[in-house]
Amino acid sequence: MNKWVVSGAWGVVAMLVAMPLAGQTSLSIYRDGRVVVRQSLPQALQRGRNALTLKLEGLDPATLFSPDTSVAVASATVRYPSDKGQALAGAVGQTLSFVRAKGDTIRATVVRADPPQFRLSDGRLLLESPGEPLFPAELVRTSPEAAIVLDASRARQRTELAYVAQGITWEALYQVVLTGARCQVSGTATVTSQGLRADSADVQLVAGAIQRARQGKAEWMTRGVLAAQMGRVSNVEEASVTTEESVGETHVYQLAGRLSIEPGVPVATALFPRSSTPVTQELIVPSRTACRCRSGTRSSGRRRRHSATGLSPPAQCSSTRPTRAAVYS
């Protein structure tokens, strides 16, 4: 079992930050689509200022921080995956091939990307694209690239980073199979990513309402500062099964094993091992009046079945107070 001891957490949004194991990515997934991503990178830091260029999926630079108290983030600049306009802007002054039809290509030099201007080999200019451009690989970013400057108060063997992203949701489904006087209970969590990708990640599911610092995707991408201080977190035992911890009204479910997540591919995993429990049948009988029996004792509304008839004899009652009666088997 894996137990987490959390203390001292505060900030605009409370976040549960556990130090990931070496070489691991850890995700804390909220029901509203937010994800706290923690990464331990095999990048040593020297004492003082360090400049790194990293590929971090779904990074919002305003939320970036280091769980390592010896390291502080001085600055972060993020460049997201390239679209056609960005790739053309990077190709200004270069000669590219353009596809006009199947098997038909033409070469032209990119003069400007916006407004579009292209120079043909004979010196003439085109004010629209001569075809679909073919870009060399070095002009296209296939994943977000972050230029990060870190200040380290002492040398570190690894780089620990955490940030808030968007784009993964989860839901739970519980199944109960009745088998006579007992039932089999199982639970499954389904994790679905709309845009983030993670390979062999440690996953925690966060249930409960937590105040948002920023609303809306555009506002999340461009405004505000989200800060959180990591509390002292200690990993007492190695995780082997799904466990649950709570902080206030928030519950955290640590999933067993590790998950590989990719966009558009739902991943289902067991919340807990299938278990067996006794079944108690409850019959609810609506009643508009509270009853007083002839014997002078007031009916509690919960009466046992009669051994012969299956139901207790009807009580003769008189009252106008609304109530409900329940009969248990």
C-alpha cells in the first residue's frame, strides 16, 4: 500500500504534489480536465543559473514550478507545435518545394509569410502560395518546446518540474453482481485524454470541488499566475494496489501500476480488486400518515416481515402527519 503524508499545502488552487520516482512522469487528474504534471528529468543542474530547452506536453508557463526547494524557475518561454503560418514564417529566405498536383511540384523562395509573397526561379513574384509547401523537418515543431531558466542554490543530480495542464478527464463506473445473499462489487476508472500524451505515467485521480484560479481555455493560456507551495510529501510504502487519501473534502485515488495515455484513446483500469459483501434487501413503502397501533405503541415505520404471511399485520392508525414506512427482509 502506498500512503502519502501531506502538510503545508496552500495557494490559489490546492494541488497535491508528490515527488515522482526517478525517470517517471506523474499525473494528478481532476474531474474538470485539469492535470498536475510532475516530471523528474535526467538533467543535472549546477549551482547558479541553468538554461534548458525541454519538450513538455501541454505546458502553461505561468504554472511552472519546481518541487525541489533548492531550485526556482527564473523564466519560461513556450513555443507550441507549428502550424503552416508559423512554419512559413520560419522559412523566410529559404527555397521550398510546393505541390500543385499529383506529381507536379514547383520551387519558390519564401519572401514573406504574411502577406504571402514568393519569388519564382525567373525572378517573378507570386502574392499567393504556389501550392502546398513541403517543409524540412527542422522548420516544424512537433511538440511544445520550453526554454526554461532555473536558479539552483546547490548542484542537483536531476531536474524536478511540475506544472498545470488541461485536457485529461476521468470517470468512475461501479458494477454490482447479485449472487443470492451476497454480491460482487467492482469499480473501474476510465481516463480519456483530449490532447496530452504520457508514456508509463503514475496516475492519481482527484475527486472533489477545488476552486479554479482561471476560467476558460483562452484565459488559462494567456492570463494570471497560478502558484502553489509543495507540502512535505513522504512515500511510506511502495504502491501495489489502488489507495485513497483525503485532504479536506478532496479525495485522491492512487491507481495501481502505470498507464500510457494518448489523445483520443480511453484507458480503463480497476479502482480496487473485486470484493464480496452481504446483501440486505430493503422495501420502502410510502405512507401519507404516521401510524399509532391499537396496542398504544407508536409505529416506527420500520417493521419486520411476518414469519407466516411474509408481511406484518396491518396496523389501524389515525394521524395526519406525513411519513414513510420501510419493510426489511
